[in-house]
Amino acid sequence: MRFIKSLRKKILQSPDDPQLVALSNLIVSLEGDTAYDIKNLYDLDYRNFEYAIEIIKEWRLNRYTFGKAKLFDVAFQAAELGYK
């Protein structure tokens, strides 16, 4: 989570930095479920590439957790209906 705060701060400080624009586009793409040109990752320096990997890991974990929460909600509703 610390990297997210650090990255947010960097983007706010230098929103026109091409490296940070590429990371911002990655975030928007992941959240919007749209295509992202993977070549943009290749163009990142090592530190920002590591940020990109962390962003992808965090997004995947959150997506999995969200899916699990939705499954639990549906199961809970079904269980409640079964008891009536």
C-alpha cells in the first residue's frame, strides 16, 4: 500500500512526466477494463516498471477479493431464501 501513496504523490507532483503518464494510463486501463499497449511497460525505467508490476498485482488481488465478496453476497442471499 505504501507504493500507492508514493505513486499518487509522484503523479500529483509531475502529471506530465511520460513515465507517470504511462503508469496512469495503466491504472485507468485496468479499472476501465480497456486495452493497454504492453509496449508502454517496456519503455518504463526499472523503478517505474516495478511500480507497474505492483499496480497489476494490487489490481488483481482487489479484483479477486471483490469477486469473492460478490459470491459471498449471493450465497448469503440464497441461504436466507432457503430458510424461509
